[in-house]
Amino acid sequence: MVIALAALVAAVTVEDLARVRDIDSLSVSPDGRRVAAFVRHADPGENRYRSEWLVADLESRRISPAGDGGELGPRVMFTGHTPGAIDLRESHWSPDGKSFAYLLTRSGETQLWKSDLGGEQVQVTRNAADVRDFAWSEDGRSLFFTVGSPREALRAQEESRARSGYRYDHDLWTATDLLAPRTIVPPETKLTTWVAPMDGASERVANEAEQAAFARVRAVKPPVAKPVPESLRADGNDFAHCVAGGEERLVCVRQSILRPPHLVVIDLRTSTLDVIADPNERLAGMPFKLERFELDVPKLEWNEPGGTLEGLYPKRTYGWLILPAGFDPSRKYPLFVDAYMATGFRPLGNEHPLHAYAASDMVVMRLQLPFPSDAFKRFGSRSQALLYSEELGFPHFSMLMGTIVAALDAVSARGFIDATRVGIGGVSHGSFIPMHLMQKHDRIAAISISSPGFGPHSYYSGTKHARDWVAKMGYPNWGPKPDGAGREFWRKIDLADHVDQVEAPMLMQLAAHEAYGNQPLIRHLADAGLPYDAYIFPRETHIKWQPAHIHAIQQRNLDWFRFWLQDHEDASAGKAGQYARWRELRQMHCGNPRALRKACP
């Protein structure tokens, strides 16, 4: 039975990874006995998220369903834009611990609901406006909640904006925001407090005494959870959403490099934990071998004692190697590099199915890039200009790129990596740093990017609304106007001006509103006869959120790296055209003198 399970898990697929369940929030009952958990997972077929509420009894370890979680979409930030994180759903228990309340969205309406211990789910409000915040009254006989403008008024306002034309510097974040899920509408700050009695009476606007009571209960902070013991953080364990389940007990969501999110109880007296719910049990027993490694970051003059940015970046960093089942150190394996954050089960953005790469007989490197500490505290509004200083050799680029090279050297020195079969890719930093690496070093055999790099477009892309918010948060516009000396500044870091240095075929899977940043690169690659394949995804965000898109991206990435690193073609129906195009790209690649691995017929 163990052998059969191991064989099953070793064959982990994109389908498995696309449907991993996340536990997004936890709240503990007043007696510390029960925890309400919000669980969601992607449904690529229907291009939506399915979600539910569960209640875990910490004494009996019994898990009970407590109702549907409703519709989910990208979270709107306080600035009004949507970078791509999925909306969270928080819950609050009644003072008697017999039910908990939460926000739920159905048919485009966000209302207040509650579930009891028997799993009965009841709608509490039917307001003309979306509910924004809520809290139980001190006696548990009512729920206070806040709302903004009625939905119909907001829809009419949006239609008026669309008909009369969006104001560039007020209604947009970038010039291409009309290709994103929504235009800039900062969350309303002028809200009205209402009250919903639990005796069945109709919801109504709160009076002054009730508003004061709402302010009192909102001012009461939940108990601060004690820290997770360091001994439990070994082997890549990551803990989130921790809540206190009593004086010496924590309830947390744990995940690791090889195990998806699951619910655990930690005994702080003994520093031990128990798994009480695992919505991803199917993937809990992956047979891949995991190794941690550490390395020194590059010694760059500006980061050394006496340098302009002395000590801004750490001296060392670390990473993980996911080794295929049946790993043989005497063999030479292809390597995929995920260089950004070496924590959690999935990479940032979830565009690369790392465990499916490992199941396809690749070694996977997850590298923690070294990031600057206290840059704004030390240098104020000059911090970003210094990190991207031309005079200092573009420190941020140089440090992160050099760290990837150092990690490649360290792992390759162990003898089981084929240095001519190295793939790399990621989101945001995971795109533009590897692009800079290709400009400076010939180490990559195939690359997949999801975001544009820096170039002249970076100066023009943000509206005044975006520039003002970025400056307010301490990161003012750091790049010069791209003419004269300013154009030379951008030329040094824009891969579009250095396609003669590109050694690898490029796959681009871009959000429509960011694709403008890659237009020069795409055109210059085409003009140079270099291989690339580019796809555009509509109504997406910087971190893509639509399940159908993420699924398609993961599958194409797997196909792409298996094609270029392993000469493998998936015979599944519908992929003949894809491989016909890629074989043509291979012919083009054979003429590239910088290519590491031409694999010419």
C-alpha cells in the first residue's frame, strides 16, 4: 500500500497542483475549543474558486462542514489597484461560541452571513450596499456592520465614467488598466454603521449608542499568538494564520517545500504538533528528496565595509533542492531554477508546477534571493535610486543575478547537473532578474517569463495616481526620462537592446495590461530571428489569479521545459500544433551561436 501511494504521488501532475487547497484564515472560539477555517481551491474548468467554511474541534479532532464560501476574486488594495492576491475571508465567533459570522459574496453582492455548530448557514443582511466590516455586540444579540454606497449607485457611477471617458491621472494606475479586471476605484472610507439584531428584526442604521458600542468592540484586539518554536521551523516548514487556542496552544496553517497547506495544533509546552485537518492529503507523501543548501552572496564593493550601501544585503542566503524520486547522483539531470522566495509549497505566482518538474525527472532549485534590509530607513526617498544606481553598477540587479550564478556554480559542482540543460523562470523579480542574467551570462538553456523587464516604458507607465501613491509609500520614481543620458541608462538594463546576448528560447505568458512592456523585446527577437513564443491573458493582474489561466500557464511551462531540456513531446490530444511551432523554433535556435544546447536534428 505504501509503495502504491508513493508511485501515485511521484506521478504528480499539473492537474493535482492546480487544485491544491489553501486555508486562508482561522478564528478560534471564545473557549479555545473550536476553530473556523476558510478553505478554497481553484476550479480551472469553470475558471473560478470553490470555497467552504469548516469547523475543527480541537479536542475530538472532528472536522465539520459549516457552509459555502461564496465567490472570490482579486483583492482591491487601499490604493484602488489589484495586484492579484485573492480576497481573504475572515470570521468572528459569537460571544457564546455557538456560531460565527463572515462576509460572503453571491451574485455580485457581499452580505453578512453566519453558521452555527450544526453547519446551518444563514444570511444575516440584505443590504443595498456591500458589507465592508462587522463585529458582534458585546452581548451577542446583534451584529454591527458597515456599508458604503449602494451597489446600484456605484454601478451607475462606473457606467458614467466609462461613457464620459476615464480621467487618466485619476481613474487609472497605468496606461493599460482598461485591460485589467477593474479600473481604479479606491475602497470607500466614508462608511455607515448598521445593526442586525439576532432576534429576527430587520437590519437598520445604528444609533449613536450602537455606534459607540461598535467602536468599543472593534478596539478589543484578539489575544496575540505566541511565536512558533524555532525547532518546528526546520525542513522548510512555514506557519501562517496562527491563532491562540488557549494559553499553551497554537492553531496554525503549516506548509513546506514538499507538503501543501494543512491545519496543525502546536503544544507550546512540548514544542510538538499534531495535524488535525489536511485538505491536501493526496499530496502529503511526495517521495522526492529534499536538500537544503547555503551559500555566500557575491562580494560587491558597494555592499562591503566602507561601501556606499555597506551591509544592505545579507552575507549569505539559502535554497532547497527537490530531487526526483529514485535520484541517482551519478547521473546528469536537467535543472529548473525558481529564484525568488524559497518558502512555501508553491512558488510566488504559482505559474511553475515545481513538483511536476521533479516528477518529470528534473532537479528543481528553489533559491531565496537576498533582499535589502531597511533600505528606506537608511536612505529615505533615495533608496530606490541607489538600488538601481548606474554609477554603482545597478546594485539590485547585480546582487540578485550574481546570487543565481553563485547558486548554479555551487550546485553544478556536485556533479549531477547538466549545465547545458538549465531552465529558469518566475513572476516579477523571477522574470526580470533572469532576463538580466541572460544579458550578462550564457547559463540558461530555456526561460519562461510572466512579467516585463525594466526599460523606457517603466518611466511612462504609471499615471500620476500611481506615482503619487508610490512616492507616499517611500518609493518615488527612480528612473530618468529616457532621452539623452537617460536613454543610455535604460539601454543598459533593457534586454530588448541586447537580444544579441540572448542564449535561450523564451516563452512569455503575460497579463494583457503588462504586455506593452515586452513589445520591444518581442519585436527585436523576431527581427533577429531568435526563438520565442508569446501568449497574452486578458483581464489579468500582475500576479495572475484566474484558475483557467494559471492551469494553462503551468501546463505550457511543463511542456516548454520538457521540450527544450529533455527533447520530450507530450502526445496528448490538441498539442500537435504547439509542437510543430516549437520544432520550427528549434531550427531557428540551431543558428544561434550563443546557444548552450542546440539539439539540432
